[in-house]
Amino acid sequence: MTARNAVVPFLTLQRLTKTFGTHDAVADLSLDMPSGEILCLLGPSGCGKSTLLRLIAGFETPTGGAIRLDGTDLTGLAPHRRPVNMMFQSYALFPHLSVARNIAYGLKGLGRSAASARVDALLRLVRMDEFGNRAPETLSGGQRQRVALARALAREPKVLLLDEPLGALDRGLREETQGELRAIQRRLGTAFVIVTHDPSEAMALADRIGVMDKGRLVQIGRPETLYERPVNRFVAGLLGDVNLIPGTVGETDGALVRVETALGPVLALGEGAPAAG
């Protein structure tokens, strides 16, 4: 990573581990995330990405390691004391409350006038200002997703955690909502950590993608970097169709290895080279 592209840490995970019995759901994972970034955690089911999200939120207690946000150690703080919020895949809207009251649910200590103004602003932000009095059951999937997003943003978290936020939508609506989600994040500047198993969704949304496998962070970097320079076959196959060409490892030049193939020599990153950031 060059100095120009260096990450100024805002959220830091340091050697984070979560063990269930003998299974490491998250294994010795470290990463730094700057403020205002969209980071997508990508990987197959069971790779630990949702567990990692729950560790940051405080719903799970780490077996080891530390979580720091904006200079504060969050590791021992209860979920409600952390300046983070989480949006679940199911959206979890209260069916007996209107759209506006769903959004206002977490603003009880703010005062009626201030809470009302905040709800109105969020309804405008997600383009639902005409739906404040509607019941959640009368909304489409995309509209419920917007209400859930507004509710998650109501308390102005420093980091918003989103667990498969578009997974319940059909493909056409999912692609449309990707642009809306990114536009809202850019307007607010809130850091988003998004869990997804969909490589195309991660490529469309993320400033950086963190690829996970078996509880470990395999590679982290910009989408184009991971696509063009995957560190191994797993990352390459996850991000798209690949052609595998047999080769023989030859001379090493620093972090680069010369590989002899039927198409000629190719320079590749050696195993000891750092993952792209």
C-alpha cells in the first residue's frame, strides 16, 4: 500500500477472534477502515462475515482481540452504548407502527419536536416523505428496505452495519437500490460495513472489499485491485469466471515470481507479498 492510498484508521479490528466450541468463526482478523468508506465483507455462507458484523455491533463477545472506533475501545461496551447501528436482512420493522413511528422508535430521549424534525429529514433522504402514515405491510420490498435504512440512521451512528441489506429484493430492484444506497451513504458520509455473498453487489457498492474464508480475511482492497490481482485461486474464482493456466515457478525478484507458462513468462505476486489494501 502506498502512502497516497494509506488508510487512516477510524474503525480498527485488531487480531479479532470468536470461537464457538472448537470452531473459529472469526480467526485472528485485523483490518483498518477510514471514516466515510463503504467496506463490503464478501464470502460464502459460513465464512464468518455476519459473525464479524455482530462482534462490531456488540451482539457477540470476542474470544480475543480488540475493536476500536474513533479512538475509543468498544470491546467491552454493551451494544446500546456503541456509536454503531445495525440493519438486518429481514428489516425487522414493527408491523403495528406506522413508517414514521418505526423511524422514530429509537429517538425517545430526543424530545418530540426534535424527533419529528429528524424523522421528516430521514423520510426525505430515503424518498419516503409521502409514506409516513403508512403501515409497513402496505409497502413494497424496496420501500421497506428504505424505511429500515432510515430507522438505522436515525441516531446518527458513526458506523452503520448492514447484513445482506438487499438480499430480500429481486434482481432488478436490487440493482436499482444499490445506486440509491450508495448515493445516501455519500450524502451522509457515514461509514458503512456491508455483508454480502454476491460478488457483483460488492463490486458495485464498495470502496474496498474484504474477502473472507473460514473466518479469515484473505484479501482486502479496491474492487478493481482484487479483480485484477487476486492473491489466490479462491479470491479469483469468487470474483468471476477465471481461466486457470498451468505454470512452473521460476526466479524470484522481490515480491514478484516469474512463472513459465504455455503462453510465455508471467510475473506474479509471491505468497509472502502483502494483500492489496
